[in-house]
Amino acid sequence: MSRAHNVSAVAQTGSHITAPILTSNTITGNVYITHNASGISTSHQDSVKTQPSANPVICKYKKLICSEYQHVTEYNSLPGENVLLCQRYTEPLIIQRHRDQKEREDEISSKGESFQKVLSSMSSHEFVPKSLFHTDDHGITPRAVILQGNSGNGKSFVVQKIMMDWASGNLYKDQFDVVFHLKCKEINCISGEKSLLELLSWSCGLTSDEISQMLQWSPERVLFIIDGFDELRLPQDDNNVTSPTDPDQRCTPVLTLCALLRGLLQVNSFLLVTSRSTATDTLTSLLKNPQRFTEIMGFSERGVEEYFQKFFQDEKLFRNAYTFVKANETLLTACSIPVICWIICTVFRERFNDGADITSGLETTTSIYVDFVFTLLEYHSQGLNQSVPSLLMSLGQLAERGMQKQQVLFDEKIINETVQDPACCPFLCKFLFKRRIQQETMFSFMHLSFQEFFTALYYVCLDKDQAMMKLTKLCSISETPGGFFYEPPRFSDVVKFAFGLFNKDLQCTLIKHGLFVHQNAEAHLKQWFINEIQNFNICKAAYMFNYLYELHEKSFVEEAMQTWNGIRISGTILRRTDCWALKYCAQCCHSIRSIYLGDCKLTPDKLSIILPVVHKFESLSLKVENPTYSDLVDLMCAVTGGKTQRVNVIPEWDGPADEHCSVRSLQLSVINDVSSVRIGFCYSNVVRSLRLTLPRSEAIDWAKLFQTFHNTDLDAFTSAIHYLPELKTLELNINFLNKSLSLWTLSICQNVSSLTELKINAKYFLLEEGIEILQRSHTRPNCTLTIKGLRCNKPSQKCTLRRRFGPELNCNQQVVISVNCQGFTERTLRRPLFWN
């Protein structure tokens, strides 16, 4: 057949044309090419907008994608078990920005709220999948986009969502007619030689001819997504191998894929390639231009909350799980990694299904890290050329070195000396920094908390003598002051993970993977703990509860808590994590002698965590920041009926006392089954404080009692008193006694039949109008009214609140008035030499 040049063909819509071989021609319109000979290229410029929906092969392909990609198979899914993608997928934070060394160090080292602030600072550089191929500020559209991310950060999840959204018509509708997905992990497993058409056919289930049709439909509107480049087993030397340049030209699968990445195949197509940071520099040198670099950071705090909501789809379960994680700054930081979110949610759901108390918290932080480590080793570590124990111990050596030198970034030389194959290690991250006119390569763990975990794992798995020596040295490093508040020791989280790794269940998990914890090291660490709490500084208690929580061994927790004569936490910030640990420790005990929490930033939300166990403390003394009436009511209701015999609560406000809560002190004591309650008030003009006694068995309506005095309404207080039918004694501190107060006190004496004694202490005057009422009164039998205050003895122009008054004036005397069933008596107290 001879070649035809400059052939013009015109046909009506819907008709078919058979034409000779066309070379270097321009085809316009909505043309469907059924076959294009090898080596013959065409340029398809749409004078009429191409509509891929008219192509039956593309429609078929989209249906296949929607069917396959709408489900997610999780790590623990049983055969045939899966969940919908929409029930799991949460948009991660993706940024287009390289960070300098200082920013990397801050990101790796920060925890909790500080870490969330670091993520928030990156939001101005945030990218979403739909904008990955948008033109930049210079009008350049990238041909290849790198999506870098750590292991477990959700790169493959993002790819699955992109595929699903494209096939559903919700993404890239105006950019790409066809999107193909190739997984490097699977390409490694393909033997023999394959063309690009055969690779795509193998991956998506269409024939090579159907693939060819789609590629030729609009070659400049094709996107290839290459997932997991870091897992691709690149040949050591491919210089002598000819790379394919035609989609049906066969070569080894890896070289065929590399030809696509280089732009030797499908020149006009677009590429999206995901990779871990350890392979990004290799990818960059291989990939065609222009390129765009993006990085997936995992979940923001908002993303974590959204993921938990989608996972549980039950408000109570979601709220309990998320509240627990938010209280634990280590877990909240780790939850930026989607796989850790999944592990926590899965464990929590399992506890609920097993009937466990869902309000008691989740597993230990150490157990979550152990699950994460072995999940990555099983599913994200293809190509490892050393055993798991060897890899973990080498990572532990590296981690220890960094902890001792207080560094989170490691140079390439140290990494190569310590880790056999860092490129295949899923726990290391690789960074390139500009250093004058060159680049410098640095490595790090995913986060400082993983460096701390691997240090602890290394210590507990050493031989007996080395383990004890290193643990002793570690525990001997004392804390250093940090301003007004003391900070935990620098290695406290390493010690915490060490205690967690001594947990019996986790030891079994380690043994399954060839790691052994020496029992002598465990006994040594436990003895160190007992010695510490016998001679402990009051600042240490807060973080030492976390050691017991991570160990999660009830018998030892009970032994340790009994060794504590009294728990005092002061001069250190009590974190929500500490409160969960304290709650667990208290739950392991029948009763605890005493606890004092003062000057430790105890807020109402932290107090609410330990409320279920406060009744176990015989003596309870707390300073609570900015409490409401509701907070105090919940506290007092929690302690009544338990072991508690003494309660002292001092509210503290950032500024002036809260106008919505006028309580300035609250005390409860129980002696011989008699409860004594004292409440001090800030704003009440009538009553400054009160003290009452009643049988311990008597229930107190705390809400009504607090609210009554906030309103300074004596009638309301009378009503509240009647809710205490067993009230024995009542003592009130007031500013002054007038007629209305005298009448009110007499009414209380007469109408509260159980009351045996009523005491009134006036800070200032007993006004004559009030005294006159008392002089002609008496109480019912078995009830005494005692009033103490200042009385002016001048025959006229007596001192009042409006005239000059004070105990230093000779006319004002301290008197005690008694009223009983016999009538009125008054006596003058001896005048002191000096007034306070």
C-alpha cells in the first residue's frame, strides 16, 4: 500500500470512514480511531469538543473503576469483607512547599497543640487533588506531579479517591478523558516482558486493543497515576537496555514503566507519582518535566475528628474515642498518620464489641505504636534485605544516638553506618536541604515520638547487663526547672515506652517477631519506680502515673499506689494525659489515702476525667481553675457516698471571680458519720459563708444550695434548708444583722425541727433594730441561736454602717447574744489589747 499525503476526508455525523495509512496529518472533529499502525502518529486537535462519554470503551472502563474502587479492604478484613471508601476517606493535608532544616526540626519535635499549630501554619500552602495540575504563577502546567508522603500517610488512599472521583465524573472532567492506575508493588511481581498496553491491560482488565483506543482517543488528555515508586525495584544498570518508545513495544515491566516516567512513552500524557521521601530524589532525576512537588502531611486535627466520626458513625463511640485521643498529646500527634487513626478506632470498636467500659479509655500508647510498627513491617516493607529484629535493633541504636545528642535529623553517613538499607525502611524520612551551592541529604524518624519508642525498644531488648545499665542511666537523669512549672525529664517518654513494652501482652507480640524482653530488666525498672515514689518530689507524680498506665499491670499498680503515703502534685502542669493515667491507677485500688492537686492548671475538663474515681480518695484537696456551679455540683455528687472523709476545694480565676460562680471555697469533712460542709462566697452581700452539719446519709441538693446563695435570696435559702430534713447545725457569716435577718434566723429556728444550733457571725454591726427583735423572742426547745458581732453602747447617735465605725472605737464592743427557749441573753467579750 502506498502512503497517502494531504488526504482530506469529510463525512456526516455517525458515519464510518476507511482511509489509507495517514502520516503527519491533523485530524479534527469528534473522530474515533479504530486502529493506528505501529510507529504512525497523529495529532488530534479538537475543533469540536471531544466527549469521552461517547466512547463506549471509556464508559466501560469507568464502570469497572467505580465497581472496583468504591470499596476499601482493610488490614484486618476477612475474605470478602470490605467497607465503602466514603466511610473511611478523609481529605489529608497536602502542601506544595519544601521546608528548611529549622522547620523540619520543629515539625518533628513538637507534640499535641504545638504540633497542630505547625500544621496550621502550612495551610496557606495547602493543595487539594483537583488543583494538582493547575498552572502555576508563571502560567506553566506541570506534566508530572510528585506526591510525597511517609508510610501510612494515605498516599494510596488519595490515589483511590482520585480514581473513584474521576470515574464518577466528579474530578478532572475538563482535564483528563482517561486516568490509568499502576501499582509499583504489583509491577515488581510481573515476570517476562510487557508492553505498556499489556501492563495497562493487566492492571485494569481491558484488552490491549481497548487500551490502545483509549490512548489514541485524546493522548494529551491522559493521566497515568503511578503509586508507590519507592517500592519499585529499579535495575542496577540499564544503560545497555533500549527503552521502549511505542506503547506496544515489549520490555521488562520496570523498564517499560521507567520509559513512561521519562516521557519516552505517551509523550503528551500527564503523570502523578506517589513515593516515600527516601526515593524522591531518584524519582525527580527520572521524571519528565515540567514537574511539581507536593507532600501529603497526613491529617490535621480537624481531619482526625472527621475520620473518627466517619469510622464510628455513632456519636457516643466517636465522642469517647476522640476525647481520649485528644487528651493524649502523643497519640493526638501520631494520629496525623491515618494508619494510626485506623488502629485506634479499630481497637476501640473491638473493646466496645467485647463489652468493655468504653469510658475507661483505649489501649496504652505503647500498644498503639507496637501495632503500627508491625503493620508497616507487614504491608509497607517490600524489599527488606535484613531480618525484622536486626532492623528494629539498628533503628534503636540510631534513635538512642539521637536522643543522647538531642538531635532529630541525621546525616547520610550516620544512617549508612547504622541502618543496612535505609531506602527500604518505612520508619525513616529523607530530606534534601540547600547548603550554600550544594544539596545536603538528611534523615529522620517520622516524629520524635517514634525515635523515643525505638530507643525504649532497643533498651528492653538488649542483654540483661546492658539493659539494666542503660535503664539505670536513663532513669537517673533528673528533671530541670522550666519557669514556674517543672517539666518532666527529657527522657520521660522513653521511660514511659519502656514500661509499656514490659506489658505481658506486648511481650508476647514482640516474641512473635523474634524480640525478647529480659525479665531482670523489668524487675529492675519496677524497683526503681518503688524507690522513686518513696522519696519523690511532688512535681514528679504527674508523669509517673503514665508509667503505671503504660505497664497496665493491675497488681503492680496496686502495690505502687499503696506505697504512696499521699499523692501531691504541685508546681507542674497537669495534662489531660496525666488525668487519664491517674484515673486508671485509682481504678486499680480499693481506696487511696489522699491527693493534693494545687498550682497544676487543673481545669474543669481535666477534673471531669478523674471524677469517676475521686470517691476512692479519703482526703481530697483541689485548686480548680474557673469552675462553674455545674462543675462543683458534679464534684460534690461524685465524692458523697464513697471513701472520702475530707474535701477542700479552692476555685481559682484568671481574673476577678466569675460572676456566674460566687463560691470561693468549699470544704466537706466526715467524722463519725456526721458530714460538715463549709462554703465561702465571693459576691453575696448577705451571707459571706456558711457551715452546716447533717448525717452522712443525708443527700444534699448541691445545685440548689449553690444557686440559692448566688442569688442572695433568703427565702430561696429557706426553701433549700427544708430539703435537708436531718440538718443538725448551721453557721452563717454575714456582714451585719438587721431586722429582716433577725426575723429570718428566728424563722429557721422555729421551722427546721431537726436543727439544734444556729450560729450567726457578723463581720460588722449588730444593728439595734435587729437586736430589739431578738430581745423579745425565744426559740423552740432543743434549739439555740447564737449571734456574735459589734454593738455600739452609746445612748444616742449610735455607730451604723453609714457613720464612722470600727472595733477600735471605745463605743463598739464585741458581744455574744444567745436566744433559746428561755429567752434572750447577752454578754460582752473582753476587749483585746490589739485588734487584728
